[in-house]
Amino acid sequence: MIGLTCEGKKISFEVKVVPKWYEGIGLMFSFKEKASALLFEFKKPVRMAIHSFFVFFPFVAIWLDDDYNILDIKTVRPFSFRVLPSGKFTKLIEVPLNKNYNFLNLRRAKERFK
């Protein structure tokens, strides 16, 4: 479970922690309605781009620091070549835009989350 603050309210939802050997795959080849939110954790701050090759649906990328403070949020479209956060991060959450996460209203995420 992970908790984020949205418009002054704490929202918690389930995420799957991605094992190191699975980091290069993420949401690739997932079915939109069956996809789960994924949490990627790094040992030290990194600034690396992500892509959405072979992800056939949009998702929201949320970059976090060690204390789970949101550093950047972007909607990632299918087959995007390179999506880069604004700075270094230690955690990344990929949240598919599907019915399982409708309660987050992530299409307006930048305006809602702090």
C-alpha cells in the first residue's frame, strides 16, 4: 500500500513492488484493465528516462524521493520514446489509467497531488 496526499486528503492504493530483474519490463505487454500500479525502488537517487514501448495504454508516472514526496508527475502515452523527470528520484510509481485506479482521477494529477 502507498499513500499520497490529494487535495488535502490522504489516498492509499495498492502497488506491486517491482523486483530488480523485472525493472526493464514494467507495464510492457500488460492488458490495460488487468494492469496494476507498479513501484520501482532504487538504492540511490537517479535521473533516468523511461519509455512506453509495448505499453498499449496511457499511464501516469509519479517520481518520488526517499520520503515519498512527489517530485514530478507525467502522463505517459503509448509508445513514447523518452519521458524524463525534472530531477533525481529514488522511487517511481507507474499507475495505469484503467477502471481500477479511477478513484485517483489521475488525468488531472499534477493539479491534485502535492
